[in-house]
Amino acid sequence: MKIPSPCFVLEESKLIQNLKLIDSVQKKAGIEIILAFKGFSMWSAFPWVKQYVKGATASSLNEVILCNEEMGVKSHTYCVAYGADEFKEIVANSSHITFNSLSQYHQFIDQVPSEVSVGLRVNPEWSDVETDLYNPSSPVSRLGISSKHLENLPDRVEGLHFHVLCESDSHALENVLKSFEEKFGHFLPKMKWVNMGGGHLMTRQGYDTDHLIQLLTNFRKKHGVHVILEPGSAFAWQTGDLHTSILDVVDNGGKKTAIFDGSFTCHMPDCLEMPYRPKLENGSEKKVEGWHPYRLGGVSCLAGDFLDDYWFEEPLKVGDAIVFKDMIHYTMVKTSTFNGVKHPSIGILKENGEFQLIKTFGYQDFKSRLS
Ligand SMILES: Cc1ncc(COP(=O)(O)O)c(C=O)c1O
């Protein structure tokens, strides 16, 4: 079957390769790794995910329900703030519930059944993340309680959670652990578990998984706690692309723009927010002498929905394919239908080379989000 355009295409073999690596880390380190849905919730792939990891972390009621329905287990749940109208349903479907503040703990703790394990998110105030948009470790961050505001732990707390990394290596985690132990280590003898959040990009080439395993093993033994990691990106890292095609080429004021049937703001918002420049399968994000430069323009009406310049060996023409690499984590989950822009289809490239179309989107999907 031909891949439609636009379409997110997940490659089965690449996902399985990541899952195997993640599973070997959790086994060798004697820890538990769960999937952060916020980074990857393509549930048609969960039958594979479930073969390697037992659970997932949810950050909203919708993700809690998805975990119960499609992973078949209650979720580890952490929401930045719980709403009183949703808390009952969230806690009934969670195995772990983590609060972001003491005020939320006190507001909801009476509604938490005894079998649900309670945690607090703390801020170790160390991170290697240089982009402020992705750095939750500032002393004034709204995410997590800082040590100066946590003199004593409330009775029901049996776990501590932190999340301060993003596409980081194991040496960054080592530094976070030093800061975490300095600031919160005195609570650890009373804790059953420590959740070290996400941002552990163990599936990136060159990541020192042996060092990670060593670190986690040492921490687990030293403190006698169950260790949980909840990466999102690491699961879907380089597992697939966004396939698009060119609808028009315009030349205004000497700037050639290739307009494709997708959009940065609707389908790849991180390219504008972070910002970053994705690689292409069939072009270069860096200048190549003798190649043809084009601005790539999205099909939305946002004036800034473009990335400057990409280089192509041959002049571009209507119908040419533009394939944006590594567009599965944090892209599919962040899309919108702003402008009514056509939502990319979702498909899987199977191990045997066959393409399986999972879902296409149309007018009803656009309409059902509005009224
Ligand atoms: C609390 C928490 N856990 C886990 C993750 C997953 O992080 P990553 O996808 O970078 O591994 C995030 C990402 O924002 C997060 O906020």
C-alpha cells in the first residue's frame, strides 16, 4: 500500500529495537521503566510496548483512561494540578498518585484509597537543559517542591518524584542525583520508591547505558528504594518520520518557498517553539555547495509557519516528497487542526516491509473538537 500524504509513519523494527534496549536496562539495573504518554501515546503500538514494559505514566485524566484501556494497568499518575471534578476518577484508576505541591496533597489526600501509593514531586534544582522552555529546575519553577519548602514529609508520602532532564545523558543524571541526595536524601530512609522522571535518552547512539545501569544499581542499593524511570522520547526516538509532499513553490522577493501539505505550527510545533531544525530524508538542513536552497513553508496561514533554508540536489516541484526525520515522539501528541489543516494520517511500516494504514482523519475529527 502507498503511504498517503501527509502521514506519520512508525517503523515497527525501530520501536522494537528501542523497547529491547529499555528492557535490558531495567532488568540489569533492577529497576522499573514505564512509558511517559505525554511523549508517545500512539496506542496502536502498545501491543509491542506491553511486551517489554509493565506500565505508563499519565499526566491527565485522558492519559489515565488510555493507560487503563490500552496498557491494561492502572497508571502512575502525576498531574501539575488535579481538578476536584476529576480527582475521584483519576485516583480510582491509578496505582501511584504524585502531587506537585503540599496544598494539592492536603486538598486531596482524604480521597486517596490506602492501596494507592502517594508521592510528591520535588525540585532538585539541577539540570543540564539549556532551553528554558524545557527546563523545570529553576528555583522559581512551578514544577515540584523545593527543599526549602519541604521541612517534613506528610504521613502518607512513600515516594519522591523528580523530572529535570530532557534528551540528557547518564552523566547529567549523576549530577541530578548528587543534588537530589543533598537536598532530599534525609527523607529516603522512609521512602519506598523514587521516580526519576524522564529525559533519559538511553536509546540515542552513544548513550552510556553501562554507566546508567551502574548509577541506578548503586542508588537502589544505597537507599533501599524501588527506582522508577519514566522516559517518553527514549521509547520513540528515531522510530519514524512525517511524510509530506509539495503543493506549490512560490518565489517572492527572490525567496523560494516550497509549500508542503503539512505545517510546523500544526504538526511539528517544537520546530518553532524550541526552535530546532529537523533532518530531512531527501534534502540537507545545512548548506551544500551547488544544491538549491528553499524555505520550507507550512500550509497554515501563520506568517511564521516556515523554516529557512533547506538545500536540495534538484530543483523542487509540485508532488515531490519531503520527509521530516524522527517525528514520532512529541509530534503526534502535540498536533492541532488549527486553520482546519488536514491532520496527517498514522501508519506503521511493518518489519516485513509492508505499510499498514492505521488511521486517517477528516472533517468529523476537526468538527468534533469544536462546537
Ligand atoms: C513529569 C515528566 N515525566 C516524564 C517526562 C518524559 O520526558 P522525556 O520524554 O524527555 O523522556 C516528562 C516530559 O516532559 C515529564 O514532564
